[in-house]
Amino acid sequence: MSGYFYNCRREYMDLSFVNDTDEKHDWIDRNKYSHYVILNRLINFMKDRGFDIQHDVSVAKCIRKDHWVGRKGELRFVLNRYPRGFSFEFYQEIVTENRHGGRYDFDKYQKCPYLIKLSWINETNKIAAFLDSLGITNNSKQRYVRATDKIKSNFVDSWHHPQKDVNFDLQELHGTTCEGTYNNTDRDKKTIYNGQIKYYRGYNGRLMRGTVYHNINNMWWVIINKFEYHNIADFELFDPTEEDLNIRRKVKDRKPKSYIDKIDSLSKMSNKDLMRELKNRGLKVAV
């Protein structure tokens, strides 16, 4: 493919632009790339639509001019430009799971509150229309409605899977698994097979279940209903015990077990032993 094209992916809430023209792509000429002009026009267009866009002060000054952050209401993004193009990564901070914030969550779109989803759809549609008006090719893949079709499309897009088109049935994979027990072992050390029903805890601690299919490494797609699926690590999947079923919603504690055990042991020490432990660690203790 030659020329300019962009790709918008709903499940990842990102939009990427690629400069596939014949122009040189060397850092020496980094301020002369033709797609920088397109990006500047796009930033101004987004500002006119109400986005607050600033250079990202969290990155080093020497590269700051290539990095931006922006937001419109609760819809946020980070923007980076580089010799072959630029990319937007959208996210929100209302419903998050990763301790570093919503930017680093899996299943960004599924976690979005309804109004933020609508905002993202509306704004990316406007961005797409603006790029279309400049003659940029839309290279976004077909959007599927059913979860099974979405996963089949993901199989085709991934070089880790042999499927070349979506004309196959997921049931053909039932009973198979991936290589390496480090990628297909559930919470209780049981082997996971495609097509099984497995349970897991959602980001809000709620007990969830669905049909699993291997994605990549230790990640598994879990179809939870006709239209939705989640991407879950193998060690988070399990066959429920009576205790799991009795606790429909569980507060997830992300502190490492070693940390919790250490705090528990320190809390049981006498004051004298605790002071000795702190001094052994080189900490000053006020008397």
C-alpha cells in the first residue's frame, strides 16, 4: 500500500495514521515530514471541537514536541508522532482496573461508561470524516457485531493463528489448546481448552463466565454474551468452587501476597521486636 492511510480500532480505542509515501523517513529530516502538516491541521480541528490539547510534560524536554495529551470532558488521549506517522490512544479514568490508570487497561472500550463510549464514537467519526476530506484512505477493518465474528477476525489478524479468512467455525477449535503450560494453565493449575466454559472476576470483582478461546501468550478471549467478549489472563480463569459461587462480588486486592504476609507478621510483633526489625533494615526510629 502506498500513500496515506489511517486505522481506527474500537476495542483498543486507538487511531493510527501511516505515511506510506516514497518520502525519506530519517530523523534528520524529522521536521519536514508531510504528515506533520496533516497532524497540525487535525489538532486544530480537534481544538475547534472543544478538546484541550497540550504537550505532554511527563516526557523529556528534548522529545516533548512529539508528544501530546488531550481531553474533552472525561474522554482523554495521548498522541505521539514519529517518522512514519502518528497515533492516538484514547482512554478514561472513571472505571479502571490497572493501578497505573485507564490508559493501561485491557478492554478499554468495554470498561467505558456509556456516555464516554458515545463521546468516543462521535469524536472518532468526526476525525475520520476530517481525514476523509483530505483524501486519506480509511484502512480500518470491518466492524463486526457478534462476539464470535469479532474473535474470528482477531484470529485472522494475528500471525500466531493459521486462519487466513473468517470462513471457519470456532467450534472447529473446541478441545484444542496452545503450546506451553505457562500459557494455558488456569488458577487451579488445570489445562484450559478452547470452547470450555470458564469463570473469572471482572474488573469490579463480579463473578463472570464465558466460552474461552486462546488469543496470544497467556491471554484468552472469553465470550460472555452474543455481542461481548473480554481478554483475560489464564491465571485469572477457573472452574468455580462453592466459595466462589457464594461470593458474587469480591473486592480485588492487588497488593502482592508477600507484602500482605509481611505486614501481617509486623503487626504481630512486640514493640521491642518491631524496633529491632526496623533498625536492622537501616531505618531510623524516633524514641
